[in-house]
Amino acid sequence: MSVTPPDGWTTSSAGPATWFKRFEFSDYARLRRFLDDMAALAEETGVHPDNIGFGRNYVNVTLEAQAEQDVQQGDFIQRLDRLSEQD
């Protein structure tokens, strides 16, 4: 399945098709807020990443790619991107 990822995300077709984005932060405190905000956003939208990995200054997020992006997933992706830009 060839699925166009959202802006700023990449796609992988190894195994199930997924979308991936790496978010980078200047310090761990900011990264920690992002993780907490992402957890709250996942609960609110019902969209939960398939995989989350993080280090001292980055968070990797993987979502299942969908041929037709549903409203909840589209909302989650847009809001997650905005969360990463907040101070």
C-alpha cells in the first residue's frame, strides 16, 4: 500500500505501512512536557501511537498509515505537530 504521509512525516512500507516523525527538543524538561501532552492528546482523541521512543533530546513517534486518514488521526497529527513547537 502506497500512502502519502502527512507533511513533515515519512513513510515506511517494511511490514505494515507506518508514518514516522522525529521531534527534537533543546532540553529534557521540554521533551518531558511534550510526552505528557502527547499522552493527554492520545486520551482525548483516541489515537494512540504504535511506537514511541525517546532519548535525552528527541522523541520518535510511529503511527499506522491509513489509506484514508480519519478525522481523529488527522486531528492528532496536526495537534501533535503544534505541541512540538510550543515553548
